Amino acid sequence: MTVPKARAVAAGSRRRGLSSRDSLVLLLLAVPGIAWFLVFAYGPMVGLVVAFKAFNIRDGIFGSPWNGLANFRYFLTSGDAATIVFNTVFLNALFLGASLFAGLVLALMLNEIRGGPYRRFMQSVIFFPYFVSPIVISIMLQVILSGVGGRGGLVNNLLSIVDLPQVSWYTEPGAWPWILTIVKVWQLGGYTSVIFLAAITSISEEVYEAAALDGASRWRMALSITVPLLLPTFAVLVVLGVGRMFFGDFATIYAIVQDNGVLFPTTDVIDTYVFRSLRMIGDFGTTAAIGLFQSVVGFVFVAAAVMVQRRFQKESSIL
């Protein structure tokens, strides 16, 4: 056996020994997290059995009679299923695409700012909306769109300046997918840009220096170096976003729309529908069936997104 080969075998043995001990330590470290998931994530899944029962509080979860798929049929034949499924997917697709694009653009712009304090200040400013409460966002939006007491509003004042008719925004459902998208971009654009900025810092400066020697401008470097190297991060964020595509942003949408039935045709998503159904008719079986349907379709979305990612960017696949 040659010396390099012997060293390689010895190194391999050491790695195998360390790997075993490290695995045990990592397993012990993971025990609290596993326990948390078992108690708070997998334990409550027992309640999904309610989706297949005619649930009543007197008999409880296991004492209520079975009713097969009646809860699912009630939801799917109610006439609302197609609308809320479309709204959920369409709104989340708008939110995901717009927030990722805005985050990427903001990250490229922040990367070009050379002043350290000014750059950190701008990062803080654009990150701040992520922490604003949905209730505060709802109040701000009411003031901007319809003004204090429902009179005027900043947008309507601007429309008046250019001789355009004022709009009663809270009775115009067609505009709300785009209004909600603007809100989500304002809310998530800075948050997403921080993720992209973290990925940009991992790009070697030598790549930019070589491009500079070739005479590339900052704009050309951004398009030919930064954006292509951010694609793996972009793909991971898309997969994570697709996994949540069948879950509506309940907090923001319900805080803004509330019980305004005029806006339901374009803003009612599965989460708000389930909450309203449970609050108004108290049918636990149907709401559990809708929740289970939502989870299964969400799983299908995640599986499809991961398969597509593995097909086109296997090296950056999360599975």
C-alpha cells in the first residue's frame, strides 16, 4: 500500500469514527425538537378523524358516528369550492411571484450601495414592514383607500387631481387581488431581499474582480454573475412558497377584508372560508374535511415542486 493510499484509508477510518459520535450528539440535540413535533404537530393530527364523522360535542371525537366522505361532498358540491380554491392558488401565486421579484430587485440595488451605515439603514427601513401587524396594515389601507370615516382617501385624492373618477374601493372586488399583492410586496419585499443578500455575500469577490478586468459594468456583473448564482436560492424559495400556495394568508386577508361579502368573489380563500364557516355554522366535520383537503393538496403541490426542481436543478434540490 502506498503512503498516500494508507493516509486516505486512515483518514476515512477517522471520519467514520467521528461521524458515528457526531450522529449520536446530533440525535440527542434533536430530541427536544422531535418531542415538540410529536406533541404539537403529529399529536393533533388525531383530530383529522373528525373529517369523516358527523361530529357532535356530546359524543366527542371518538364517540360521534362515522359518515364517510359526506363532509367532503358537502364542501365540494356547495358551489363555493371552485371559487375559494381558485382564489387561494391565484392570490398565492401573485404574492409569491411579486414578492420574490421585488426581493431580488431590492437585493441587487442594496448590493450596489457601498456606504456601510447607509446600506444598513436602508436594509432596516425595507425590512420594517415585515413586523407591522395585519390590523395596523388594515387601518392604514382604509385611510389610504377610503379616508377617515369613509370620505376621500389618498388614492381618490390623487385620482381627482388628474380628473379621474373616484372609486369606492371596498365595493370593487376586481381590484383587490392587485391591492393585496401590493400589500404583500410591501410586507415581504424587504424580508426576501435579506435572504438574497445573504446568498450574494457567499459569491466570491474574485469573480467580480475578473469581470471588472474584462471591462464589465456593474449592471453587466449583476445580470451575468449575481442573478445566475442566485438561481439556486430562488429555486428553494419557490419550492417553499409553492408548499404554502394552498394556504391563504389568513391574518392579512381577514384583517383587511373582514366580513365584507362584496369582496368575497376575489378575496375569499380556504383559511378565511374555514374560519367563517366554523364561526357561523359551527360544523366541525365540514371544516375538518376542508382542512384535510387543503393539507393533502398542499402536499401534492410540494411534491410536484420538488420533482420539478430535481429535474432542472438537482444540485440545489432541498430533497
